[in-house]
Amino acid sequence: MRSLRTPASAPAMRSLRTPASAPAMRSLRTPASAPAMRGPRMGYARQRHSGGPVPEPDHHYWMNRAIELSRRSPRAPGAFSVGAVLVADGAEIAIGYSRETDPKVHAEESALDKLDPHDPRLRQATLYSTLEPCSERATKTRLPCTDRVLAAGIPVVVIAWREPSTFVENCVGVEKLREHGVRVLELPDLAEAAMAVNRHLDLS
């Protein structure tokens, strides 16, 4: 009778264990070298949220962007140099600055002119203007910027400083916007930077 034992020459059964030389499974954790998510550079304040409301935009980031734009304004002896940025969902959707397209155009006006008046993003946008939107214009054939903001349905306006009585005795842009339900924020710590480009005017 043949022996039931496996002949000595038969190959041994392979172990089911993974050989020591097999590559280890990769960790699902992000490598230490992976870049961190950017906060303010994305236009949002650095804050935690999970399933909650959309984070508040970084107002200082966007106002500094508007101040940068104001420096592009051709200098004029009878007008302010202003920069404006329209932001929706953390992204810049339009920009403008004084006298960008013609000698009379205002910064807010120039930014709004770049968008369709019925653009749905305007209803969720924030307007950053280095100067309070005008409530009265020397050019009577043009709508004041306050009225343009209200017509566009922009819910939030952020400014760096109020319009002085250099050209208009009593600008009431902020008051008019608030009366119509617009949230107006002021950033007085950036007022000096916004005023700097206008020092050739009487700002008293």
C-alpha cells in the first residue's frame, strides 16, 4: 500500500501571511508634507464650521484689495479716488475704480457695469468700497451709487471711511442703505490707508 504521507519532494504549502517584503498599506492620513488649507487668502475669515452657515468673508482681505484698486484711479483735482470689489461665495465677481472707463465713472458704478443687472449673485454679494457710496452726484444725469446698490439688491456693503464734505455737504449713503435694510459695516482701522490716495484733496 502507498503511504498517505506527502512525499519529501512535494512543495510545502505557502503561508497565508503577507511576506515581510510586501509593501505596507498606505495610511489614509494626509502626509505631513501636504499643504494646509488656506484661510484668509481664500477670502474667508479663518474659522471652524461643519454643516453650519457659510463663514463670514474676510472683510479686511477684500477691503485691502479695494484699496489696491483705488491706487489705479487717474488722479483728478475734483474727485475722490475709490476702489470697489464685489464678492459672492468667497470669490471676486467684479471690480472697479474711479475714472476706470470714463472721467465721471465711480468705482461702485464701474464694478456694477461689468455685470448683468439681473445676475443672481448680486442678491448674495458683498460690496467693498473704500469710500461711502455717494447719495448725491455732481453729474445729475447719473444715478448715485447708493441707488445703484439698492437697485442691484446687494445685501451687504463694507466701507473704510465716510465721505467728507469736500464735494457734498452731507452724504447720507450709509443712512440710506441702512434704511432700506442693507447691512453696512465700517472698517475704521483701514480708513487711513483708504484716505492716503486722496491726500491731494481737502479731507477736513
